[in-house]
Amino acid sequence: MVSAPHEAMHRIFQHDPGLFSRVSRFLGVDIPAPVKATALPTDLTEANPVERRVDTLLRLETADQGPYLLAVEAQGKKHPDKPASWAYYTAYLWTKYRLPTALLVVCQDHATAKWAQQPVSCGPPQLPTLTVQPLVAGPHNMPVITAPEEARADLVLASLAAITHAAEPGVDAILKALSTALRDAPEDIAKPLVEFTAQGLAKRPAKNLWRNLVAVDLSFYKSYLAEEVRAEVRAEVQAEVRAEVQAEVRNEASAESRAEDILLILEQRGLDIPEDVRSRITHCTDPELLRRWLARAVTVPRAEEVFGDA
């Protein structure tokens, strides 16, 4: 089963196909912005029973260089079989569509990113035949966007920056900048980015910060994430109210029991208990005051003196 971060790392490119050209400058290449983009089927299975499926596949068209294919793979950890799969993807797509094929691998940790960008050849050293070396986007080269103005200039890139830095110390600052920038964005723009970011953070500690930011900074915005936080806040408030009520009930029960003890001691000592004394004792709800009266009830010569009034 694929994880939420896995889905966020590649689906964000489906959401905004032009993101690849903006990301490319951080990867050391210059990819023209597309003038047209088409999402293609991701199933690369042939007649044999082995299923092969790329995460995201886009057909991008540029004004100067013509169309090309972009395969986006989300990689959460090192996997020895992946380079062979990537080689298959690119060779198959090139053969099927007869278009130049680019491969982008998106990672969330330095070790996986370093591993993914190493060239892998399918042939012997002296006969490389087919070499796969994908472009890799990860915490090592994606920008750390901490200024709301910078995040506002490219909200999708800021979301990707948060996703790729999900495990990095600087992610909190990125999330705060992104949430601030999203305040001014229309809901149809903010909504998918809020969800992509939440998916990318998954169960990492930063997820709690993002949920709180969405609930507070984007309080106008309705989403499962914001509603989830608000529901938790309501549950916490209700739990606190229940705890207070239960404490009051326990205090009342304790006060009633202590009042009964005071009257019992006075009665057992054979003291006359006037009605005003009995009423004052039974109506008292102060546990500390009742404790003092209980101590005096053992020694006072008259019931009226249990209160210790001057």
C-alpha cells in the first residue's frame, strides 16, 4: 500500500505540470515552461503478468523544444530493484511514444536522494549500453522557503519544499511561511495545497504544526484537516468540562459525607444540635472548612462552638 507522502511527492506535479520547469533550475538544468500538458496513463504493463506502473506520467509541450514525457517517481527509501524499474520505464515510454523521456525522482531524506542520483548501467563496465541517472529533487537541493512573500510567489513550489523537507529542522519555518501565504489565496487554490502538504508530512512531528496552522491561520478554510483539528479542540474542551463536572460531583459527595461525619460525632457525644447548626453544616460545600469543623467536633463542649466563630 502506498503511503500519503508517496502520493503527495508525485501528484503535486499532476496538479501543476509547470512545476517541473520551475524545479529544474534547482537541479542544475534549464527546462522550458510547458505551453501544454497532458496526463497520460501510468500503467506500463505489457502482455506478461508483471505489472509495472510509474507514479505520475505527463506529456509536456514546450514552445521551443517540442513535446517530451516526464515520469515522476516518489521514493521513500533505497530499493535495489528500483534502478532496473526506472530503466524499464524510460525505455518503454521512449519506445511506445517515440518522445524524449525525462525521469524525476522526489525524495524526503538525504541518503535516499544521494542513492537515487547515482548512474546505474545495465551493461558491463566497458559496455554500459543503457544508463539511468534520474534528476532527483529532495532536501539537498529544494529551496527552504521561509518568507511569506517568497511562498506567495509560487505556492506550489513552497508546498513541494515543505514536503521534501518534511524531516528537516527547517520545515517549521517553511510551513509557517506557506500558511501565511495561503491566507490570501482563493479556496480552490489553497485547498489542494493544504492537502498535498498534509499528505507529504504524514506522521512526522511537523504534521501537528501544520494542522494547527491550518486551523488557526486558515480558520475560514473548510477541509478535512481543518475540521479534524477543530473536532479535536471541541473534544478536548468537552473532556475538560466533563472533568470539571465530575470533580464538582466528587467534591459535593465528599462535602456531604464530611458533613454527615460531623453531625454523627456530635450526636455520639450526646450534644444537642440546634437546627441552625445542623443546617449550616449540611449546606456547607467548602472541603477545607468542613475538615476544620470535623476536627473541632471531637472536643467542643457545645455544638455551636464547632464553627470556631469569634
